[in-house]
Amino acid sequence: MALVLLTNDDGIFAPGIQALRARMEQIPGLEVWAVAPDRERSASGHAITMYRPLFPMRVDIPGAKAPCFSVTGTPADSAKLAIEALLPRRPDLVISGINRGANLGTDIFYSGTVAAALEGPILGIPAIAVSLDTPNSAAATDYATAADFTAQLALRVLEEGLPEGTLLNVNVPALPRSAIKGVRVTKVGRRVYRDQWVRRVHPRGQEYYWLAGELAEVSNDRESDVAAVEAGYISVTPVHLDLTRYDQIERLRQWNMSL
């Protein structure tokens, strides 16, 4: 029986991870554990906790067939602790999500969802990060289509495998199933923000700042994840741990750098 770890950055009780858990548990031959932060930890990147203990707590999720745990740490903490300490054996697949909100383009460098999934490839396990492109203003979100697609993709990954150090970053448009045009395999696009720092003053006189801003218009070609989702397609982007710019190695060697 294949063991699948579900994690996220929205918290163990978030509807996205629970919708995915319920869908994955319908598949015969899978054992599905869920281990995730005890609270919302979006945009926490790949931070891990080193100077305080992590407390896992088993939580009661109605209908769950396998244990579910909350963790007093980051998304990466949750995935790492699950793989190396909590699960009964090494998982065959790590899935992070379903996230409420897209993780497209350069947003993946800030994403707790993607960071949690990356713990899989770091430890030699294939992984999927999945997000639903839900507007922040949406009062309710239907995760069924994203859960169905992720379940199909998970079975394919379990069957075919992925190259070492690889995860699949999936983004699903928040559209009715009938309105989704298909699936595109894409590259990482660009998302640029017009950041604005809003200065406030605490009642005791200390200044503080809120990060605000909005997306800037950025041109993305048809092959990008951003363009695919904007056009109504599910985007599947293979992402690799190796960030080396190999075409620059020889050029930099010619600088003859020294101390």
C-alpha cells in the first residue's frame, strides 16, 4: 500500500487539505496521512524552526481513515517532521495543498505551499504542490475539481515517478469544471508586485509597517504558468531543486576572482 503525505501552509483544518484528503482516501491502495501547521502560515517560504521545540498534536478530523496531526511550526517544519519522525515509514509521495490562492510565477519563492512540497525532493521523494486560483474576496471555495485532478495526477506520479529533485507545481483556475479549457505543461512565469509599506504608529509611540500593494502588469508568454491559468487552463510546472545557472559558470571562472 502506497503511503501519501498531505501537508499545506493554510493549516490542518483548512478546507483545501481536507477536501484533498477525502478525495485521496477514495482511492484503493493508498494510505493518506495529513500533517500540517496548526494555523495559517501562508507566505512563510522555506523557513524552519531551530531554536524552539515543535509540538505535534493528533487532531480529530471526522471521516479521516489515517492519523492527522497539527504542528506548531512552519509548512516546511510540518513536512520534514512528518517524513522523518511521525509517519510509520517513508512516504511514496508528498502533496502540499490544496492552497487557497494561486502559487504562480516567482510567487513560488515565497510560498509555504511549495516549500512544504519541496521537502519531498530534498529527501528524495516525489512531490506535488497544488493551488486553486481563488480570489481573496471569495467567501466560499469549491475544491472538488482541483482535488479530482490532483488525485489523477498523484496516481500517475506514483506509477511513472519523477526525476530526482523534481516536484510538480499545479495551479487550477477557480472556474466551473465545464469552463476549464484543459491542462498545459508550463514554465515558471513572472509575478511582480507594486509593494507599498503603510506606516502606522503604535499607541505607545512605536512605528510599525503593513505590507500592502498589488500585482503589476507583467508580460508572460503562452508557455508560462501565469498565462495558462489566466487563459483558463490548469497549469502543471516541473520545478527542480537545482537553481544553478550553468551557462554562467565558465564566464564567472574567467573573472579570475581571488581574495
